[in-house]
Amino acid sequence: MNKRHYALFGILAPLIAIFFIAVSIALSPWFSWGINALSDLGHSARDVAPLFNFGLLLCGFLIIFYSITSFRSHAKYTSYFLMFAGLALQMVATFNEVYKPLHFQVSVLFFVALGFASISYAVEKRSVLAVIALVVGFASWILYGLEIYSGGIAVPETVSSMATVTWVMLSALRIYFNKTRN
């Protein structure tokens, strides 16, 4: 497998996370977007916890792998932030809600890492999409914090991570098809 093919992991990783999260939600009739965090699915007392946490662990691993292979030659500095975000995602799954204070800290670390990865990519590749992802993600957290809408923390978690996923997946497509502009 050559470096170009490793770019496919930048597409596969987010799709795996989305799949495992969606299946976990579908199997959890108690889950509510209005009151829950996504991490509630990973609490060890939940039946879907192994499924949910495995999806996050696998996604984190593939993001790290993507970051140190094909993405590094595309965006050297951003690859470090993205690799750290992948590691932080694995820590979110490993230190699930049973480890309350630690889980909160690694969750914050993950979302902050996504923000720094977006800033880095915006600067390094002059990516408008990364700027939009940063603004959308940041706005979702601000609106949640100010209680401008009623919803659980799963809403800004989903909005901010999906915003970041857009430029990550697009970068992987560009690397794969050898179109390495921003």
C-alpha cells in the first residue's frame, strides 16, 4: 500500500465513528438529543458501551495512522494537531464516564485539539473550509454555553466534530486524487 492509499484512512476513520455512534444511538431508546452527551453511550453501565467505545478507539487509531502517513506530507504542522486529536479521542473512549473528572478533561482536550487542528489547517493550507469549521464548531459551543437553544451537550459535540470532519475528509480525498491544493 503506498502513501496515497493511506489517505483513505482519513475518510474511513470519521465514517467508522459516525457508524458506531449511529448504531449505538439506534440501540439506545433512552438516548435524547435534548439532554444527553454522546459519551453517555460509552458509560460502562450501558449495553452499547463496548460498541460505542470501540468505534471511538478505532476512529482515533485510524486518524493517528492517517496523520503520520499521507497527511503529514500534505500538511506537516496540522498533522501533529490531528494526531493529538486522534489520541485524545482514544482517551475519551478509554476513560469513559465512569472516570468522571478525567473523562471531562480528556473530552475538553479532544474538542480543543479539533479547534487547534482547524486553525493550523486554515493557516497552513489557507483553507476557508477549516475556518468555517472552526467558526461553526466554536459557535455551537458558545450557543450551548449561553443556553440560546435547548439541547443536550451531544448537539455541540456533534456539530463541532462534524464541521472538522468535513475538511479532514476533503483533505484525504485531495491527497488520494493527487489534488493537494487547500
